[in-house]
Amino acid sequence: MILITGGSYQGKLSYAKARFGLTDADICLGGVDFDKKCLAYVERYALEAVRAGKEPADVFRAHIDALRNSVVITTDISGGVVPMDPVLRAWREACGRMNSYLASQADEVWRLFCGIPQRLK
């Protein structure tokens, strides 16, 4: 698995498309379709999971074998002001756990900042 992370609007999806030759048909936006080559913006899925009382990292743990040849893109929402809303705060924390788990399982981890890729792992 390859994990790509970074802040909003830093070029994560464009980088993944160019680097790995992904087409729009290869990409699942904001969800978890494990048949797709790329799961993009999994933090959106994490919000829905938190609202449903699920731990997003557990969903990925249960399907880790399906992700072995995938590209996973997530927006880092850990910076900035901690949300006052309890659900959004729980989402932020769940994303941290999810991203940590995904990074631990990934063969490569990339961070994009200002469109510049930096290999972390």
C-alpha cells in the first residue's frame, strides 16, 4: 500500500494520478470501495464512520489485505484549532488513529506540501 497525506489542496490526487497512472475510474472518492486501485480522501469516510459510532481504523484493519496494492489518500486534519463540536473533535482524533495505522501498514508514505512530494517512509 502507498499512503499519500498532506493538507487540503496540496496536490495529493494530482500527484497520485501522475505518479501511478491512475484514471478517474480507478479512484473511489470519499468512500471505501476496496475494489478500486485508489481510495481518495478517506477522512471523509472517517467522518461518516464516527457519526455511525464506528472506529475508522478498525474498518481498515479488517480489510488490510484488500489494500496491499492500493493507493490511499488522506487529508491531514490534525493541525489547527481543536474543534469545539464533540463529533468533529472525535473525527479529528479518529483520523489520527486511522492515519497512524495506515502509515504503519504502508510500504511507502508520501506527504505533499505546496505540491512538492516528500517521502516519509
